[in-house]
Amino acid sequence: VMTDDHELVGLDPFNILDQEAGRLDAFFSTRSAEEWLRPTRCDEWTVADVLRHLAATEVYHQACLDGTVAALVTQVGERGATDLDSANALGVADLADRPTGELLLQWRSTNAESRRRFRERGDGTVDTSVGEYPCRWQAFHVASELATHADDVGVPLAVDEITDRRTWRARFSRFALGEAKPDLSIRTVDALTIVGDGSIELQLNADELIEGVADRLSESWAIDASGRRMLSTMP
């Protein structure tokens, strides 16, 4: 069953992807030695580790565009990765000894190449871990990952960016949740998104939805463990 993508109509994933990458690049480009070592929202990852993760993830994006995802998954599996977390840990460890300046240049270059190729592919498809997949949707997923990691490391937002960014992220979050968990009931009433699984129902503002779908709800959010599990699209 094809996921309903009405939430994404009118949004340009390639422009959004460029914006999120540019914001991260500007942030990384001005970090001091001390700032690279600061903790982030990702358990045990510093700001430098998040850059390592992003650089390593570009290998997957290139494989999506080259049609070589199965070979990459096999290769990572042969190195001991059994799930996404262990694959991510390998990617970060592989780049642990690289100077951050050098790493930033590498990420900037490979990320620009990936974004150019996603845009060129346009309405076509790419190879992914779940098979052939619409390129536009994949570009949204990548943009969302960049946005989440930007928040993880504390990238500041200009006041005039906040509303548009929250809007597209909430729309994508509803799409991604419906795609990952098609049995959920998801509807919008005014500014709220109402999500239910038959036993619980949550009324969420945009930030609660975005953080919940990205599995970034801290203990300070008034949503219990079952609600968090229902909202999370993270493996």
C-alpha cells in the first residue's frame, strides 16, 4: 500500500535539504576546539561525533543513488553491525582520528554531491534499505535527519526561520509516522495533531509531534512511555 503523501504537497524537499545542510555547515564552520567536545542530545556523542555520524551517513546516501545499498548492508554486517545503532557506532568510530577541520571539508563535499544528485533524480526513485523508493521522499527523510541533528547539537535558528521550519517538520512528521505505522489514526484539528492506536490518543502541538516522531522527547515532556513508543519512528 502506497503511503498517502498529501502532507508533502507544495513542499520542495531539495530546497529544504539545502537549507538544513547550509545551517549545519555554518554552525560547524565556527566551532572552537572546546565546542567540538561539548555533549549533545545524542547519548555519549559530542558535537564532533555528530559530524562524524553525518560524514559516515553520506556513504549510505551515495549507495542509495548508486543502487548499491544491498552491498553496503552486507559489508557493514560483515564488520559486526547487527542494527542501525551498531552501524552508526561503526561509522563514528571509523572517523574518530580525523581532525574536525578535515572531516568538515569531507562532509561538505560529499553532502553537496548527494544533494545535487537527489535534485537531479527529482521524481525518480533511489535504492534504499527497503528497496526502490521515491527520491523526493528520501530527500525529505534526509532533510529531517539533518534538522534533528541540528537540534541535537544546538544550531541556533533565526527568528524568521522558526515558523516555516516547524511547519514543514510537522507535516513531514505526520507523513513519516503514517508511513512507519499505517495502523495509527492521525488527524489534525486546528494546530493540533491527534494520534491514536485504539487504546491511547494523544493531542500534540507541532513541537511535541516533531520531537516524538524523532524519538527526542526528554523526561520533561508530559508524554508517558507508551505514548513515546507509539510516536517514535526510530528503529
